[in-house]
Amino acid sequence: MTTVRTPPPPPLPVRQRAVAPVAGLSPMLSRLAAERATGVLVRECGSLYLSEGQVVHAESPATPGLDVLLTVRGALNAEGWREAIAEAGARRLVGRFLVDRGRIAKGALELCHLGALYDAAYFVLGPSSAPSRFRYGAAHWLGPVHPVPVAAVERETLRRRELLHRIWSDPATDDAPLVRIERLDEPAVAPRQAAVLGRVDGTRTAADISRALGRPAFHTLVDLRRLAAAGIVAPAPGTEVAARHEERERFDAAIPAEARAALRATSPAGAPPGPAPVTPAAMTPAPDTPAPATPATPVTPATPVGTATARTTPTAPIAPPAAPPAPTALPARDTPPLTLAPPDPLAPPDTPAPPDPLAHLALTSTDPDVSLLRRLRDALEAL
């Protein structure tokens, strides 16, 4: 009897699957970035235009367009904008046309474009109850200006959400018509917030106020949440926005922790994950460092120069004199005492102040440039 042995069949080929990227705020957007896709992603609250997997433009009905940001603030006249649309809109080279004709400087256009892109992307990547769709090959009429990686857009969107939550956790003022609450003890507000408060009439929303002022919508949300935290504005009575707010809270809570960590990990080594948060605590005076115990000496504060939010501490204690000296004035280059800069009444309670990168300089250096850098930093954060 002969035994026949049949060899086993060869193994079937197995396709090597690529490792899927960590899902960020939009898994579909992350997949398109990995594919280096070109086209437009249409979501419920706006659109994101991609080119080779990078975001080149963003639009949302909740934000003023680039034309509003350029023309209302005087960077470009309306006639120059209409000419660019008519001459280069069909060729999708409006941005290049504006620069080549000298209507606007290239750097100014890139700065305004990035501001409009991040502003609209915040709303586009928000919670959505409608399915997203992507049209391959679509391009925006503005043309290429300054592409931004998808990870940077998602990271900035996440940072802005967390910032708004720290200022005031109730998002009711973001979408609803707003009313002003009359108070006998109404605190003073900054000029920027006063301009927003002047547009509150019971019918305008945050988006309406942004268009009227020609400002980015997110900046208006920051001002309105600070005003809401101070009890100055509130949603109009009878406004039904609770369902959308609950959906937004669930959407934010559903972002995996590993996705948040991955977004922050995409920052350059040694750099923060995004621009410094502009919280109300960042605009209030920082607590002074206790000075060494010395005999009480009357000090006459000098006239403050500019605007400051903190006071530097003397680097060395004042030796007690033999006789009571005459009152000594601080140098004019020092920042004003804490009593001359009361805390911001719009700051919500229990809001931690961000670390001050210039604090070590204030304690070890008497260079007047330190005060100038601090004032410049505070002015930029208040924009």
C-alpha cells in the first residue's frame, strides 16, 4: 500500500494595513490629511478647503468673511476687493492679484487670512448633527495664501474650546440673541468689551455683533463670556438653546484623551501647544511676592506710565536708617503699585492665572525693558 502525502497549500497573501492616525476632532479630516487629499470638506457649520492634505481656507456663516475683516478695518477698500473678485475670481487667484497690484502687502494678507481661517475652523469643527461630505478637486477662489497643517488647526480649535470653558462654562451666549442686564453696581469694562456691549440689543447674536464690528467671531465670544461671567449680559428670555449646548458638551467630552495628547504632541519641541491662553486672570494683577521684613517706610507711588498688570518686587531690602528718612519715590520706569490697578471685575472666580514667562526677570533684574516686555505681552493677549 502506497501512502501519498499532499503538501499543505501555500499561505494566502495578507495585505499590510497602514496604521490609522489617531482620530482628532474630526476622524474624516484626519484621514483626508493622511491621504494628502485636495478638495473641500463640507460640514454643518461651514467648509474646510484642503490642498495636498493641508488646510488652505475655511468658511463659516458664524464668522465674518475675509472681505469683511479686510474692508471694515481699513486694510483694503471695497472697490479694490470687488476688482480682485472680478479679475481673478474665475482663475482662483484673488490673493495673488491683491498682492501683485499693490492693494495689500503680502504679510498683511497672510496675517488676515490666518486669522479668518482659524476663526472659521473653530465653528466648522464644532458639534454637528449632519453627515460630512468631501468633494475631491474643489478649490477656493481666493487661491493659495498660507497652507496650515490639519494638526495645527485641530490643536488651535481645541485650545480655544478649553479657553472659553475656563472663562465661563455656560456656552449660552455663543448662539442666542443677547440682552443687557441693568445693574446699579455694574462694573467698568474695557473699551473693547464696551464696543461689544454697545451692540447688545436683544436681537443680535455673537455672529451679528462680529460682523457689525468687523472682528473675528471667536474674539467676540471671549468678550461675551467675560461679560456673562460679570453678570452684564445674558441670553434673551425664551431662547431654546439647551439641546445644542448639551450636544456640544457631549462632543467635547467624547474627544479621547489620547487624541488630545496627540494634538498637543504635534507642537515643535520645547514650544507650547498654541498661543498663550487669554484668560481673565491673565489680565488681572499677579500676586506680589512677599518682600523681606523691613521697617515700614512711606512710599509715594510715581505716576504710572502706560498700562501694567503686575508689580515688580525690589531685588534687595531697604536698610533701616538711623533717622526717619523723607518719603522716597519709586523710579518712573517701575510698574505702578497694585492699588493703582484693581482686579478685573470680569474675571470669574477660581480661574488660575497662567505662568508668567517674565516672572524670573522681574525678580532678578531692574532693567526697564522688562516692564516694557510685560506691557507688550499683556497688550497682545488682550487683542
